[in-house]
Amino acid sequence: DDKRAMLIEKIKNVIIDMVHHSEEAIKINFSDFLSEKLNHDYTYLANLFSEVQGTTIEQFIIVHKIERIKELIIYGELNITEIAWKMNYSSVAHLSNQFKKVTGLSPSHFKQMKDKRRSPIEEIGNL
């Protein structure tokens, strides 16, 4: 069981590293990448992950991609088209649909909410 738990942690770490720390667009075949990185057949890894975590590797990746997209929206340095490209979505519509499915909000609504919670510097002293 320790070996299985360690392998699950390795899977998570590879995903988190790829989604959150890669500066390049995520344009790799992830199943091949994971198999090579961990020296196991992807089907074995996927079945083990689902059995132990109660969710699929794909769902785990999606949730982490959405969290990364939230960060990128909050930083405000990239527009949604650039974010879609950076995160390897086939289109802005695909990103928006997945974002809404996970968060219940469209990316633009999420951005508006973020903007409303922040006070302009000029107003901070007047509060």
C-alpha cells in the first residue's frame, strides 16, 4: 500500500508541476508524458488513481487547470484568449465551458467579481 500511495503522490506532483509551474503551454500528450515520467503504463496509473482517489486523472488535471486559470485571470497580465492558448485549450469557448462547469461562473464573471472585491489605490485612504 505504501508503494501505491507513493505512486499516487508522484502522479499528483507531476500534474501539479505541469499545470502550475510550467511556463510553456501545456502541449504534450499527457498520458504519454506521465507513463514515461513514472515508468508505468498509463492505464495502470489511471486505474490506480481512480481506485484510490475516487476521481479520474483527467478530472484532477481539469480542477488544477481551472485553479491555474483563476490565478492568471486574477494577475490580469493575459487576456482570456492568451490564457486559453497557454493552457492548451482548443478554443476560448472550450475553456469557458470547462471553467463554468467547475466554478459555476464564466471567466468574465469571475474576473468582474475579482475586480469588485479590490479597491483602487486612490480609494484605500478614504475608506
